[in-house]
Amino acid sequence: MNLLESLSTHIANRFIQACLFLDAHSGYQGAKSQARDMLDNPRSQRKRYFDLLMILLVLGSVILLVYGVKNPLSPWMRWFELFAVSVFILEYLGWVWVYSDIHRVVIDHVTQAKFLCPPFRLGPALSDALRKKWEYVSTPLAIIDLLAILPSYRPIRLLRIFLLFRLFKLFRYSRSVQGMSGILAEKRFEFYTLALFITFVVLAASSAVYVFEGGHPGGSIDTFFDAAYWAMVTLSTVGYGDITTVTTEGRVVAMALIVSGIGVLAFSTSIVVSAFQQRLGDLREHRVLGELERVHGYSLICGFGEVGQVVAERLDRTHNRFAVIDQDEEREQLATGLGYLAVCGDVTDNALLERIGVADRVHTLICITGDDVKNVFLTLRIDSGQASVSVACRRSRR
């Protein structure tokens, strides 16, 4: 027993030393920082190039999948497929690597053991570290990434459809798609309710039409799957006509299902429309911020009153790059209508200023908000070595 305890203590000490070495190793930390910057930093130029490469690989691999349905793949196509899968595997492993730091979790457990006096145990520390990794592995995007890289699907014709999961990888590389999926995710309760209602209606209609139509002479419904397929097509108001009801009872079920389908479409449409109406301003802001991330050395006009409009007109006339920020939504829409890059928000919001890139991408800050306090705040917010600040404390006319 003492020998086992001594061996366990020795292994734990060695593991702690390795964790401390990784935590202090500048090369390891630099490599992980660069990998995180390439994978998860929206402002990184490296990430933009990497996202473009991944989009091309995803589209290319899916095109080869479609082409290979009726045509043999040439050697270079197989090499391209192998290269794409290899990159997908490296990306997946990279996300797992940068999501959390195992060595940091172990060091935290060691620190707690020193100051809180519980005995350090390597097992719980590793379990906690692996649990944090599992948090990423179990996310929808990680599952999609995993399904996209499994090569064993291709030999089985039915399972080739899983290769189309690579298309869903585009959710990771397109900020607009991420924004739309995030908006719809906020309505998950409404969508869950709608899904339960659709499931109940389809199950009830399938059972009823199968009872009335199953095995009926001249009918086209022979199995319960045929009945479920007919119910889904009818509920969606598509009506292919390949499967139809022939009995009076079946047609009554079809009539009720058509009415239910109209209600389902109206409900689902209202959910999507309300979601986008609530977040339309955020979508516009994301688009503007995305464009500003690609611009360096532009002017930022804080306030779009009469003075701000004159300044913007002169900058536009001289082809100077600039953006507008104003708390008034009507003024922001006016600037957008004139073709300017405009964001609706409070100029004293530090998070918004950081997203705009005041510290590193703004060349000139023009403070004409009509509020002397805000103008002074913006002046003090910007270091004179990072931007040349032009301040106008005159109040703009409302």
C-alpha cells in the first residue's frame, strides 16, 4: 500500500511539474495564443484568411461529393479530399486544444490544496480538466465538425449524406450566418412549442389516415411511413400528389390537416419575423463593425447633429474614410440612408468603442455629440499617442 501511495505521489508530482513547465514556457503559450487568434479572434487578419481557406475547402469537398455520385474521382480529386479532411481534423483538434488549459486547471487545484488545506488528488483535477474539454466537444458546432471529418461514411451510400455536414461548418466561418442562427436560438422556446405541436399533429394524422387508407383497394398508402410522409407533405401545404387519399374519412383528415398546416406556417413565420425585428439593429451594427474591422486609419464622428452632418458631407466629398456613431436611432438611420457607415449607440460605452477599434484603427476622433461631458470623456478616453483628437464642444442643434 505504501508503495502504491509513493508511486501515485511521484506521478502526481511529475504531472504538476509538467503543468508548471507548460505554464511558464513562452513558446507553448505563444503557439496556443496564435492558434486561438487564428480560430477565435474576429479582429485577426489571420482568422479572415483561415476562414476563407476553410470555406473553399468545404465547398470544394461538397462539390466533389456531388460529382462523385455518377463519376469516378480522379487521383488529384482524392488527394484534395484527403487534404481537406486533414485540415478539418487539425482544426477540430485545434479547437479542443485552445478551448481550455488542462495545465491551468491542475495548477488551480494545486493552489487550492495549498491554501485551503485539502489533499491534492490528481484524479479529480484531471476529471475537472476533461470536463471542461467535454463542454466544447458536446457543443453543436463541435459535433458537426466531428461528423464532417469521419471518412468512413463515404463507402456506404446511405451514410454519404453525413458528409453534407461540412456545409454546416460554414456557420462557423460566416459572421452573418452566426448572427442569424443566434437570433433564431433566442426563440428556442417558441420553436420547441411549435415542434411539439407539429409532432402531435403529424402523429395523429398519420395514425388516422393509416387506419382509413392502409390496405384500401386503389389506395396508395401501404405502410405507416407512407402515412407519415403524406402527413408531412400535406401539413406543409406542398401537396406533391404522389400519395393521395381515396376514402371519405381520409379526405376529411386531409382537410383538417391542411387547415392545421396554414396555422403552423403562420405561427412559424411570425416567430422568425418577430425575432429579426427585435434584432435588426444588432444585425446592422454587426455588418458595420465587420466593415470597420477591415479599415485602418479612418475618422470617427461622434454625434450626427447639424454639425456632424456637415463634417460628414465634407469628409465624403474629399473621399476620406469615416464612420458615424450616434445614440439617436433616427440620426443613425439618416446617416445609413446617406450611404455612411453608422452605428447606433452611446459614445461613452467602452465596449462599443473597443469593438469599433478606437484604440488602434481610428485616426481622428471628432467629438460633436452636443454634450460637453461626453465630449470631454471621449477626449480623455483616447490617448494622444494613438489618435489625433479633434473636439468641438459646441452643442449641435436638435
